[in-house]
Amino acid sequence: MNQKIRFFRSIQFKIALIFALLILITLEIVGAYFVRQLEQQNLDTFKQQVQLPTYVTNSITKDLANPDASAGNKDIKKILEDVSNSSITEIRVIDSKGTIRGSSDFNNQTVVGQKTTDATIKQVLYTPKTFEKKIYDESNDKRYYVSIVPLVNTSGNATTTVGVTYVKANLENLYSNINDITVIFVTASLFAAILVLLITIVISRAITRPIDEMKKQTIRISRGDYSGKVRVYSNDELGQLADAVNNLSVRVEEAQESSEAERRRLDSVLSHMTDGVIATDRRGNVIIMNEAASTLLDQNEDDSIGKSILDILDLRNQYTLRDLLENQDEIMIDLSDVEHEQILNAYFSLIQRESGFISGLVCVLHDVTEQQKIERERESFVSNVSHELRTPLTSMKSYIEALNDGAWKDPEVAPGFLKVTQNETERMMRMINDLLNLSRMDSGTSKLELELVNLNELFGYVLDRFDMMINADDGTGKKYTIKRDFTKRDLWVELDTDKIVQVIDNIMNNAIKYSPDGGEITCRLLETHKHVILSISDEGLGVPKKDLTHIFDRFFRVDKARSRAQGGTGLGLAISKEVIEMHKGKIWLDSSEGKGSTFYISLPYESYEEDLWDEIE
């Protein structure tokens, strides 16, 4: 977000303000030192100005030494009157006994002749050293300079302090001049600071302008706009920085285009992969999931982002993230439920940098449901074929061994043994032929020889053969009745006659095998919208509900012992299903245990008009 920066918060103002403060602080330090020196020099000059001349102090010293105090006081008063110094407020003369002998303040002559109460004066009398100090008079709010100078009388080698002079001078004029100079200096400093601030703003603008342009360019780069260029104003460090930003813009654009191209390629690869792909961060949280993975796991891609891969694959109770990181083996994930079967093979690999740091995990999901199903069917097929072939071979082996041991010489036993061997051989041949037919259908090498056939007549022809078998008494000892319920309209359908006859034979044979003695087999043929329905119903034991979904599986038998005893291979219904599906039709079973079964065959049908046949004739 490019938020506009106010002037007083900008680096331009900050640079100007810093320079102005530096100048102001420097001027204030210099000014304080200057005013202090000025004050000291003016004060020294003022002290010299208010210092009493030597001839005055000598005269006062002589007057104090005069034995005639009255005459001395008059002389002192006259001397003080002759002192002309506007800076001096008052001059007092005090003798060695602390008595005030004279004062230049004509309005306060009452103090003459009185003892002084100033402890400083007494101290100077006892220790003849000059004393100076500044005092503040609260009564008139003024500052004064006080100088107490001892008066020493020298006679011969002896010196005697005869008194002191007390000079009080007003300092207000001195400090007034100093204050005026200070105000002038402060005003000049402020004016200089403002002038420096303005000049610095102009100078700093020349510095901040390229910085601002570089900022705008970096904002454009962050938004994906690489078209702008930073103007280079000079060949200094800022100019070199501007060149670097321009080069960075070009490099970032190239890197972005390369990354975008790689991302598009990766997205394209991930979207068109039939295998599911899941990528995680180093904590195992999902960051990428392609559409195939979302479909296989039946989870929304957006909802899955951020979740743990252990929860997505439902592995939390079996594995930890460390297990997946340390052992990148494939894991079989069974997601099957009551409605459908689904088995996934999960392959894990690390996302690892050159330094060895593991930044994530990639999981590739492959749907192996069909493979597992085919593998189970293959194993079941091999087991069933082995079992089905072992039974007749075992029987044949036993009878051949018996014949080899001499049974062939017995005219009563040998024919029966040979008959059984022949039947078992024929049974194996039928099984092998059925397996070859199924193999050809699975591989797609079995072709249909389609022709337009009157299905009513074809169905009737097959049933007539079974009627003849029943009337000829096939040795089973059971009687059957075949009932026909056909539509009156002739149904002409394109089909492979031999294969359809084989399907009807298989279903009729099952109906005859499992129908009770005296049972009725009902055969129907009717027409529906774009389909013809052929059904065969019996009154047998029926098929348990749990076995209905497996009735068309290869080698499946409801009653295996009975079916094998009756010579079935368990492949007839499987072949029938393959043949009907090759005709784009459907076959299914409706059965109730103990009430019989009904097989339905639905074939595509397109009605032909009668005049079409007239034109052909």
C-alpha cells in the first residue's frame, strides 16, 4: 500500500530539522560562552571604573589618622562630595573601630557616627584584605557590586589599618547591556537556524527525490509492474543505488517470468496427472493438492490447505510425521466403505535443500483399486482353475491306475472306468474352451458376426430343442414344462446368432438343473422403448441375497458340490455376461431364495417399418 507521507514525517524534513538543530545548538553553545566572556570582561571593566583613585584613598587615610575626628569627618565628606562617578551608588568610610565616618549618600547622613553592623566590614578590619561581592536588593529589585578596601597607614616599618572604604555600585546598566546583546544574538541564531532549515530542505530534496523515486519503483515491482525506471541524477552513491534498483527490476522481472513459467508448467503437470500429488511444509501441513488427489480423497482442495497430511490421509493413529520423514516407504491406504472400494498406494519423498534442511514432504497417490481387484481375481482364477482341473484329473488318474493294474481285463468294470475317463476329459475340454472364449473376449480378439435376426423365431428354435430333450427323457428322471410368453410382433434384432444361442443355452441349462421335478420354466420376450427384454424364470431353490452380486463371477457357484456333481464349470454365466455386454446389452438376475430365479437379458432394438421389408422384397 503506497501511503502518502506527510511533509513533517518525511526524511526530507528530518534531515533539514537535524541540520537546523545542530546549527542552533552550536550557536547556543558559542553564544553562552560569548555572553559569559562578555559579562566577565564588562564586570572587570566596571570594577576598574568604580575603584576609588589612589589620591582619594590616601586623603581619606590621612583624615582618619587625624586626632580631630570632627575636622577629619569634614574633610572626608568634602572628599566624597568631590568623587564624581555615576556608576557608584554610595561610598562609606569606616574607621578601625567600626564607626561610619562618612557617606556619599546625602539622603542618608544619619548613619555617620554610627557603628556598622556589616560583618564583612568587620572581617576586613581584622584581616586587611580587599573583599568583593555581588548582592541583590529585594527592596528595589536591583543588583549591586560591593567593594570593601582596607585603608592602611604606614609609618616607618609599621603598617596600621586605620579603616576601610565601602563602595556600592549599581550593576543594572551593565546587565541591561549584556541582556540586549544576548537578545540580539538569540534573534540572529533563530534567523540563522530558519535560514539553514530552508536551505537544508532544498538540499535534502535533491537527496530524497531519487530515494522517493526508488521507493515508488520498488512498490511497482512488488505489485508486479516492472516497466518503470528510476531516473539517475548523478554518479554518486545515490546514482549507483538507482542503477542497482533498475538492474534489480530487470532481474526480478526475468526471475518472475521464469518462476511464473515454471509454476504454470507445474500447475499444468499437476492438473493433468492421473496420480494425486500432495505437498506439505516442514510441519506436515498441506500447501499443495492437485485435483486428482482431491478427487481420490474426496476432499475439497481449499478446505484441505493448512491441515496435517496425517489427518488428510487418515494416518494419525498409525504413523507420526517423523515416521513419514525418516522412512519414505510406500504405504497402502484402504479407503473402502460399504458403497465403494478404493485402495491407494502412497509414495513419500522429502523436499530437501542442498544444505540438507528438510523443508517439506511430497506424497504421490496412485489408485490401485483395479490392480488389487485384478490381482485378487487372478489369484482366485488360478486357484479355481487349479481346483477345477485337479478334480477331473484326480478322478481320471484313479481310474487309469485301476485300469493299468488289470481292471481293463474285467469286461464288466473296464467299460465303466473308460466312460468316466471320457466324461472327465470332455468336462476339461469344455472348461478349456470356455476359458479360451473368455480370454478372447477379454483381449478383444473375439468379434461379433452380426446379422439381422427374428428374435422370436431364434428364441423359439432354442426352446424347441429343449422340448425335444425333455420328451426324449435325458435320464434325470425329472419332467419339465417350458411356457412361452412372446410378443405377437416380430422383433428383428442385429446380433451374433451363435453367441446368443450359447447364452440362452447356458441359462436354460441352469434352469433345468435347479428346477424341481414337474417344475415350470417360463420364457418371455417383450418389447420396450429401444430395447427387447428376454427373460427365463424357473421354480428352483433360488439364489441367496448375499450371492446375487457374484452370480456372474467366474467359477462362482451357489452350491459348489451340487454344481460340480452335475458337471458345471462355473463359467457359463460369466461368458453370458461378456457376450451380452459385447452386444451393448445388459443381463441381470432377480431371485428369491426358495422361490426360484429369473434371468433378464436386455438388447438394443430399433423398430423397422413393414414397408421397408416390402421394398427389399
